[in-house]
Amino acid sequence: MYKLMSVFVLCSALVAMPTLAGSGHEHSQSGGHDHGSAHGHAHGPVDKATVVKKANATLQRLVKAGKIDVSWDQMQPETVEKKIYAKGPEWVIVFKNSEVKEVSQQTLYMFYSLDGNYIAANYTGN
């Protein structure tokens, strides 16, 4: 009975472990754990150069994941600025890509907290 119970507890723990990783974590195709270069554990505000590096890494990840067109792959930010929203200040990084046929999807907005954590990306800027 003890062995059966031990096996059950071990199996339960193994099944539950992936759920403990939390959001913002990815697993590579080989099954490895990857925070991604855009995901950081910063403890203070990051500068413009750092947030640009993070945004470029996020852009690459979105292309690789098929979330955005491959033509975005080598785009550089058009603007990078801090904006104040209802929930506080954020970095807003704007990419433009005239190669995208759908006009409403030619401008990509990325949002980061001031300490460099990725928040979201969209085509609306909201």
C-alpha cells in the first residue's frame, strides 16, 4: 500500500509541475525551459536601450511563433517612449511595416513596464 501511495504522489507532482511555471514562460521545441530574452526579472527601471533590446527579442519570438508575419523579422522600432496610462507609466515601442498588406496591421505596438517586463503587443495602441 505504501508503494502504491508513493507512486500516486510522485505522479501527481509530475503532472502538476508544468502548471507552476506561470505565465510568460515558454518551452522550446526540445522541451527545455526558456524565459526568453524579453522576459526579465528586473528590479528597477530599465533604460531606452534595454527596452529596445527586449522589444526586438519579443518581435523575433512573435515571428517565430507565427503570431505576426515574417516580414516583421528585421524591423526596428520607429518610436520608443514612456506614456502614462490609468494603471501607471509604461514603455511603448512602435514598429511600422509597410510590407504588410492589411493597413490596420502595419503598425505594431508593444508595451513594457518601466522595469522591462513585457505586458502586451497589438495593432491598436490601446
